[in-house]
Amino acid sequence: MRSLSEIETAVKRASRAVGFSWGNSEEIGKSIRQLELFGLQGVKNLNQYYKDKEIKKFEDLNLINEKNEPSLEAYCPIILGISFLDQIKSLENFKIIKFKNIVYPVIFLSF
């Protein structure tokens, strides 16, 4: 069994290896660590997501509105999660925010 610190470090390195920036990789590491802390399968879901990411082009959502629906593919849970964190102050003004079609939503929830 790996410690939470080892999981976070491994996830950061893997995220960087698949093309995410160091800053985004840090956020991914923290979020997967949180999932594992609460007994959810963060590493397993992230591994499968990275395999699917090689085949499919998931849509990035950088500006979050009250209603968010992708045009073609599902939303990338990582870019969506990081955008959510970055925009948290402006999102406080919305009573309800709706998302449709997020791939691997458990990854998004960790943010």
C-alpha cells in the first residue's frame, strides 16, 4: 500500500508525462490524493482516463456558465475542475450550475 504522499507524487509525475503543465499536475495530484483519502478509486479512475485521453479528444471548459454542455465530446474533468477552482469567486453568484456529459465525474468531484 502506498502512502498518500507517494500517490500524490506519482500522480503529479504521470500527469506531467501525459502533457499537463506542472501547475495543473500539482492540482491533479492533490485532487487524486483527496479521493484516495476518502476511500474512492482516484488512481484507478485517473489511469483509465489517461488511457481514454490517448484515443479521444475531450473538450476543455475554461469559462463556466450556469448551463454548460459540450458541443462534441465529453468535458475533460481535470480542466473543468481546475477552471472551477480558478473561477470560484465568480461562480458564487450562480444559484445552480449545470454540467452535462463530464467524463470520469469522480475526478471532477475531487476538485
